[in-house]
Amino acid sequence: MTENIFKLLSTSPTAYHAVANAEEILSANGFVRLEEGQPWHLNKNGKYFVSREGSALIAFALGGEDYSFVIAASHTDSPCLKLKLCGENPSAGTTRISVERYGGGLNYTWLDIPIKIAGRVITNEGGTLKSTLIELDESFVIPSVAIHFNRSANDGIKLNPQIDMQLLSALGDGKKLVAACESKAGAPIIDYDLYAVCGVEPFLVGFDSSLACAPRVDNLTSAFASVEAIIGCAPKAIPVIYLADNEEVGSRTKQGAGSTFLKDVISRINTALGYSEEELKVALAKSFMLSCDNAHATHPNHPELSDPANKVLLGEGVVIKHHANQNYTTDAMSSAIVKSILSSAGVPTQDFFMRSDLPCGGTLGAISSSQLSVRSADVGIAQLAMHSSTETFAVCDYAHYINAIKAVLSSAILESTSLSVKIK
């Protein structure tokens, strides 16, 4: 299992690559591709997926007896650096590639490590604009300033993205980026969405190899656990996985959780299966969503940063995330639903609460709920160094995560009122 997720983390440098990998896995397991721009004709026992912009994906399986939806939503993007167009510029006998920050990463973790360039390029092939995924073979670096020039660096350093975080790409005034991309694409490039991403290969940590460290743990572990879960689930309702893009920059894009993508797909399933609008509303009242995004483990060097009464530990199971101001969608009933299902499945759980005097980050659950209002809980696996270029998690927790999502996707809510819920 570790080998599989390591391969997926390594070969998914961008959201585009992650979705391509998910599509390949789903296709190999009997899921049929749908296109948004074509009519849908669904088999009542069929399995399907549809992607939007190549960086977001929804998959679902039909055949369950109950007409309602159980959804696992995650995201495909991670903090990184986005390349500017025509951004190569000379400085001090070298060429640099200009980048801007994508999301809220830990800047200092990007210095002096191998960096790769990957993403999509747009070409014109006989009048057709074509999107092609590429990953350059070369490695790049962002060199830090030597301690001899900044004696106070170890007292804390603030990096200016325009000055301190540009990629070193060549000696001299060598503008080679476009040529390298065109060589990969096999055609002249009109434009691109290219990213500078961490090039460190995933590795095991510790004497017993019980920990793992890799780029993009947040949140590709959630995305690929969801893919594994829907392949292995036994549907009682309609299981759906939603791999959204752009969570790290607010989700308010046509392929993000703030878009109508999930709502559109649910509506089209309803129409294709011959149900009425009223029947859809009844189905949604019985539906349930997991907002899957990783959680902060209590840091072994700084346990004082976590809530003292609710410590989250690596290796202790799936985390249910709570917040009074609804940064997470979990409430007592949705938490109880998750705990009941996972207890029956033998999956351990723990609860996360942010320290009360620190601000709490948000995720895609609350944003998605504004488009599709169903009962929801936020879950994830515990990790350290969130938003670093590499992040750490417990190997056993990833296995728990797959089993947790699979258990929820294999369940159904038979009855749901404002006061009671009956789960199958």
C-alpha cells in the first residue's frame, strides 16, 4: 500500500496529473468516462466519472437500493509556485524563472531542494487548441542566501516572493523554458499553466518505517484514498467522490468546491435515472458528505500549540475535525454518524479542536455545502508540517483512511429528520 501511494504522490506533481492518474485507475476498474458537453445515458448498475478542466473529477457508482447520495469530497491542489509567462530573466551571470506563490505554503521549505516543473501546455494543432500534460526532466533550485551575508538568518527569516523565491535555471542568459516544453509537447506552445513543485521523492521515516514523508500529502492522500474507496465499496445508496481543484486559493473557480460542478452532476444523475425534482430533494435530505482534508497532528516538539484536551496523534486513526465557527462542517449529529459507521467498520477515530487562542484554517466542506446542502462532517488523517514542501504522516493511518471512506460510501441513511437519523 505504501508503494502505491508513494508512486501516486510522486507522479502527481500537479492537480492535472493527479486527475489523469485518478482517471486511469477508475478506467482500469470499470468506470466509464462521461463528458459534460454531451448527453448522459446511464445504466442503472453503471460506474462513471467526469472531469472538469482536467484538474477536478467526480466519480459515482449506481446500483444501490436506496436513492440518496454518500459523498467523499477532497481536493487535488497543494501549495506550490506558479510560473509566469515569459518569465525567464538574467541576473548575476545566471538565468532565473519568475514565479508567484500558489496557496499558503511554508516559504523557507522551498529553498535548496530539488524542484521540478510540471503542468499543462496549450498548443494549436490544425486549428484545435489542445491541452497536454508535461513534466520536464530537469531539476531546478531556489538558492538561499549564505549565512555570511545574513548573520541573523537563524533568528528568523522573511522571504520576499518576488526577490527570494525565483528559480535558478541556467548559466548565462539562456532562455530555454519554452523550447524544453515544446520538445515535450511536440508542437509550438500558445500558453501554459506550469508549476514549480517539490521534486523530493517520498521516503519512509524511522527505525520501524512507520512514518512517511512526501510532497503533496495534503491533500492527495485524501483524493487517492477516495478513489481506492469507491472502487472497493459495496453501495447501498449512490457513492460519489469529488476531487475538487483550487482549495488552496479559496475554491471559488469553475472547477473548485465553490462551483456548481457537484450540484450539476447530482442533477444530471437525477434526470438520467428518471427521478423528479421533488424526489431529488427527498434524496438530498437523506444524503451525507465527508469533507476529506488532512488534520494537524500534535507536534512532538511543540505540543503547546495544540488543544491540551484533544490531542491528535500520528497512527491513532482517522481525525474528525470540529470548529465552533464552522470552519469545519462537523456538528454533533454528523460526527455521531461518522463514529457509528467507523466503529462498526473497526476504524479508530480521534477528534481535532484548534487551540482556542489560534485562528483555524478552513477547507472545502463549508464552501461545497453552499452549493449542495447535505449533512456533512470534516475528516482527515493526522500529519505534521502541513503546507511544507514535504509533509509527514503515519503509514497505518492511510490504510485506516481508505477503510473509513469505503465504509461511509458503503452506507446509507434510511431515515433523516431534524431530530433523528437511521443508518444502514
